[in-house]
Amino acid sequence: MRQRIDIDRVDFAVDEHIWGHRLYDEQLPHLAVLEFLGVLGSNLDSPLVATPSDKVRYRPQHQIRLRGLLFNNPFVETISERSITDDEKWREWNTLFVQDATKLGDEDMGYLRKAFSNFDHFAKAIELLRSSAFETRSNKRWSSKFVFPFGPDAMFEDLRIDSGGASNDRRFFARSGELLYLMLSRAARGPELGAQLSQRLYNRAAPMNRLVRALQGEPQLASNSRDVGYLPHASHPRFDLLCEDWLAILAKDMPIYDALEHLITSAGLNLLLYFLEQAKVQAGDAEPVEFVCEIVSKERTKVRALSGDSYQLNQGLSLKAVRASIEQTRLLPEWEAASKSDYPDAERASVMRELFQWPSSDSDDETDYTRMSGDKLIEKLVDMALSRHEQHVGKIHASWSRAIGLSSRRLARRTRYAPNDRLIKTLVVTIVDDRMQFDEFLAEAKRRYGIVIGDAEGSRLVADKKVDQEVLSENRANLEARLVGLGLVRRLSDSCSFVENPFGFKGEENC
């Protein structure tokens, strides 16, 4: 029986030993990347350089002044538009801001008058940074909104702020970004990626970061450093593919702020694949993950139904994995030995405790698990684990696939895989260095991400008579037409098309 670590504040560990502690549905890919950047910012002396035995720690920034100015400052525009003197504007704003905002001892905002020549410039700076923020129109509390990561001063963690002070909140920064850091640090080219990210994202002298720093002033840090989450795999092919994708994006001729959008989408896609791949492994399914994708067109085709079926199949994988993880306990030699011991019920409860941190030896529960049969123990934990799993972890596939633009209900009664333009652009930026034949592009998308679009990639579906070859060929043609519309494909003849990366094109090439 493999030795497992005990995970703090977890009543029973099932999801955690399949995927790590923890992946979480409400932490969408952009939030995972923001949390990742916070971990990276605390480890710039050795970015993404860590062995599985290393304990990675970080001390995130709070930046309460900055987020208060941007997201808890509703009166700055009104005061800026008033016909009063500049001194009066500053005085009136300061009075309102200190009264209304929770500043936790940072009520003195006098440094702002030294940073900005007048109040109107200050108001315009706030307007500019607000316009670049994530989820500006959401109804999230002001301490859970985030400015675009223009530099090290613009990176901070999710907080809950009340009269008792500020504390980190694990709802939107649930540790998925910490796991992302561990994944990339355990990739073969992790240190290379860490060096590039450090150089391009943590420049304090960058103009937008200087503007952020003018508003924030000196950084506000969490009171203590903390350990990152638990990732059960020392290495994994998906970690290397994710790292290769990010390096490919950073190698393109585009500003880092534009590249960030592709990094976020790539992270979401690869994290989703990791989630589904691990589910398949745990459930004993050796087939690779597939996303049968419909390229939306005016007319409904049979690919739409197949895409919906593919979505539903993947949606159920994690539940199967949780059940299998627990029920496979019966096959362990330790379980058989416990069944033959003098006190089989107590010994089986001990085996369950070693594997899943349950039943607790010091539980307040009046149930005597040491007198419960093995089948009853397994049945009880399965029920508990599935119930907890369905609350959040079981929603990851639906939440993340929608967030990255992989799934949609547009023009359909049920959700299916129908990639949007943003995801398609990220696939081109990631897969294509300069120029690649269209068929090769489709084959590579299938190899890396399990994306099935054309007849060649869907040959198994044709062989199983689930769809006609002509239908998939039409789906392929729809994608080609869409790429032409996006300016990402050049047709040199009826049978020769090239996918072109607009950020990496070097020269002409002939068929």
C-alpha cells in the first residue's frame, strides 16, 4: 500500500489523492493563473525550480490600498467632474474614501498627491486600470476583484476583509494556482519557463506597473509565508505538455500582455485534460481523452449529437474515478489480510484510515466504525465522497470547458464541445510556429489535446459507424472556412491550405 501524506483540514481524502489539493470549479483558469503568479513572485530567486521533495512556500501580496482605490471607490468620477478647485477635490475625496473604505490602518492616502500632479490625473489612472480588470461587471465583493497583472505590484491574492481584519479566502484562490506552479516546476523545462516568466512579467520599471505602484505605494504583504498545496505526481506527461505550450506562446512575437490571454486559455485546457486524464486512469480506462468538436455552422449536422455525447461521457468520468478509488480497496493485499485477522472490522477500518484519513480515530461521531463490516465501510465512504465531489470538484469539467471556450449551448438544447474563436486562436498560437499544413494542424490538435474535428482524427467514429465520413469532412471544411475568416489560413489551392501563425510567420512556402 503506497504511503500517503495526511492533508490538513480534510475529513477524508479521496479527490485529493487523485488530483491534488486542490482543483476547484469556482477558481476559473484566469484566477488559477493569477494565484500562480503570486507563488512565482515569491520565488523569483529560483523560479519553477523545485523537486517533488522540495517544500515550496510563498508570501502573497494583499495590496489593500490598490484594490480599495480601484474597486471600493465609487465617488472618484463624480468628484473629478465637479467645478471646484483641485485642493477641494482632494480634500472631499479623502474624506469620503476614508469613511467608506475598509483601510485596516492605512487611512493616510496623502502619498497620492505626491504621485499625481492633480486630482483629474489620479481619476484617469483609476479609470484606466479599472477598464483592464478581470470581471469588472461581476457582483463579487471588492476584495475579490483583480486588476490585470501588469507587473509585480499588480499581483495579489483573494481576500476576505471585515472588522476583524484581512484573511485569505479559499473560494476563488482555492490552491489550483499553487498546483499549477507545482506542475510547471516538475516539468522537464520548468526552470527555462520560470526564467522567461520572471524576466517578462516582473519588471517593476514597466510603465503600467509604475502606474499601479503610484496608486498602491509600498507593497502590503501577508503576515506569514505559507506552504503550497499537495500534488500527488512527481512527474506527468501533461505537465511537460503544458510547459511546452507556455514556452511556445512566449516564443511568439507578441507583447507579454497579449500573450497572457493565450497562457490563461492554455492553462485552462491543460488543467482540464489533466483532470479528465487522471479520472480515466483511476477508473481503469486506458483510452485517451477525446473532445469531439462541432464547428458551428448554419445547418445542424450529426457532429452536434456526437459532440454532445462526447461532452456527457467526459462529464461522468470523475464520478467513476471517485467510486473506483474507494472500491479498489477490496483488491489490496492489506484488505485481504485484515479480513483474515482476529478483529477484521477494526483492521479494515485501519486500512481505510491509512488510505483516506477516514474514519478518524478521534472522531466525535457516535458511529463505531470499528464494528462496521468492510462492505458497509466502503459503501459509507463512497456515499460521502460522491456527495462532496458533486458540490465542486465534479463541476470542474463543466465550468472550465465553458470558461476556455471549449463548450457551448449555442444553437443547441444541450451542452456540447463547440470551440470559440478565442480557443481556436490559442491553438494556432500554441501549435503553429510559423506555418503548418492544415491536416498536420488537425492531427497535432488531436495528439496534444484529444480534439477531434475531421475525418482523419475521427476515423474511430467512422469505423464504429457512429457518423459518416462525409459529415466529419464537412466539419473539417467548416473549421477551415472559419480560420480563413480569422485570417489564420491561406489557401494555395483547393487541396493545399496552410495554417499561419500571425506572430511567427517568416516567409513563403510552396505546396
